[in-house]
Amino acid sequence: MAVPLVPDNSTSVPATPAIPDSPGTGWKHFLVCVNRRIGKPACAGAAIADALETELRGRQLAFPVERTVCLGACEQGPNVRLAPGGRFYHQVGVAGIAELVDDACKLAGHPATR
């Protein structure tokens, strides 16, 4: 059985076997808010996106990490979302990335190997 690969580009983890979608999840990638706003709440999650890519690469999981400018929940940030239509993670910190990936793997029905 062939496992699909994610194309290698600047916003994705290098091509490695991807986790097939499990029924009911449907998500394909992570969205990380990297918005910076002066005088207002902001996510500024570039370090979170970097840590998420590193964690995924270390586990050989090929989920793209897309940096976006707004997820519409600034007051609860930093924010990460499984997309499309997946779970939101609020108040994410670099220290919580491994736990976030564990949860995402559980949702996809894949063992959360570290």
C-alpha cells in the first residue's frame, strides 16, 4: 500500500509518509497564527510554527504547517488550528507542542510516537 507524500516546500515538513485521514477527522494541515499587532492582542506564533515543524519532522509526520495572519481568536492566542474544519488550540506555547501533536495524532487515529 503506497503512502502519499506531502510536497516539499518552504511551509511544509520535508516529504515523509503522511498519516492517512481517519473517518471523521478530515484535517490536512496545521494553521498557526503569526499575526503581530501594535497595541492589541496578537499571536506572534512564528516560534510556535517553527517548534511544530521541528516536532513533526522529529516524529517523521508529514503534515504541512501553514503560517497565517489571523484565526479570529486573538484574545485567546497564540492559536493553532487543524484545518480544514478541525480543532482549535488556544494559548499555545512552545513547551506544549509535543502534547498538541499527541492530541492531533489521537484525532487522526495514529499512534503518537515520540
